[in-house]
Amino acid sequence: MSQIKNPELILITAGGRIKCRRCTAKSSRTEEQCKRPASKLSKTSKCSRHGGLSTGPKTKEGKDRIRSTHLKHGEETLEAKAERSAKSVMFKYLLDLGNHVGLFYTQLKTRGRPPSGYVRLNLTDPEELALAILKILPNK
Ligand SMILES: [Zn+2]
């Protein structure tokens, strides 16, 4: 869809009884102007098929309002995801420490990729061992 030169701005329908704005989008195949009426909400004079519908809230207040109306249980909010990820990182460090001191019968591994925020530490180095111990302590 691209802009047409000198588009017809007015569309007369219903046998001349209805006069409205015409969509100004151009067909890329036929190079003709769209024959549908433009959406009343459209600022660029486009129909609903060519991007004339609302594109959603832009301000922070509007986005927060939409977010609050769509919130059902809060299990997939950004805060809940960050908390889950932090717990996964803590568990991964706990597992590394358990493997390092020989707490388990075998070397235990977790499945899949490491959680974001996890950096593999060399636990034979005392500084990095202390860092790993600090990471498994709860923050609260
Ligand atoms: Zn159109």
C-alpha cells in the first residue's frame, strides 16, 4: 500500500445520499485508489483494511489502563516473570554448589538453557564461591 497522487477525498454512496471521506490507499497490484469509505477514527483517511483502525494507546497512562483491564490472575506479569527467573537463577547456583561439595550421588544437571541472569562461576576460586553463596541467599 502506498500513497496515491491526487486521491479522490470524497466518496458518494447510496445513490448520492451519503457523502463521506474516501480511503486514500493505493492498490499495489492495480495502482488504483481503494474504493472503501475511510474510517471515522482514521487520522490518515484510511479504511479499516488499510490501517485506519486504532493502533492502541500511546501514553503510559493509556497502556497501564489497558494492562489493568486485561489482567486476569497476574501469573504472566513482568514482575511475576522476573521473580520466577530470579528463583531459577538461585536454584541453578544452589545446584552448582551442591555439585561442587559433592552433596549428590552424581553430578545433577538441569534441563534446557540456563536461566537469564545466570553466569557460570568457577567454584574452585574462593571469590567466585563466595559470590555463588551470596546469590543463593534470599534477598528479603
Ligand atoms: Zn482502503
